[in-house]
Amino acid sequence: MTPPPSPHEPSWTFLSNHSRVLLCLSRHPDATLRQVALEVGITERAVQRIVRDLEDAGILIRQRVGRRNTYKIEANRPLRHPLDAHRNVQALLDLMLTTEEPKG
């Protein structure tokens, strides 16, 4: 879980909770929603709403495997905001999941 910002740090971040949930499920497609909530730092109920939003948008597909869910990302779907729509979900995942350290 991410620690709260110190009083001297800004409280905003560049990524939305939707993108954080998506990134978490791309790393751990069989994670429980409780595990996702703990990693993202939001409530399990909020994760449920976000997963439903992502499913409704056709970005996330829930598959039942035994007693658990696993999630598949439809990476070819375009990003939703008009300024970002020229990129797809895979471009976001590629950017955020890179293992290289930034140069400079």
C-alpha cells in the first residue's frame, strides 16, 4: 500500500485509479479485488466499480477459473479521452510497465 504523502508533497498524481487498477491486473491477472485494493490503496468497493467500468468499456474481460476470477486485458482498445484516443491500452501498459530505468 502506498504511504500517504507528507504535508510538503502534492496530493495529486498523474495516473487515475482506473489506470492503476488496470496496471495491477496486467501484472497480476489472477489477483483478488481485495489484493488489488491493497496494492492501489483504495477500497475494495472502489475496485469493484472500476473493474465494472473497465468491463463495460470492453477493456477488461473477467473469466471464471474454478472459484476465482482472472482478468484479460483487451490491449487494442483505444484510450478513452479525445486527446489520448490515438493511442491504445497497450501503449499505456508499455509505458508504465517498462523495466528500464530512465536515462538522464
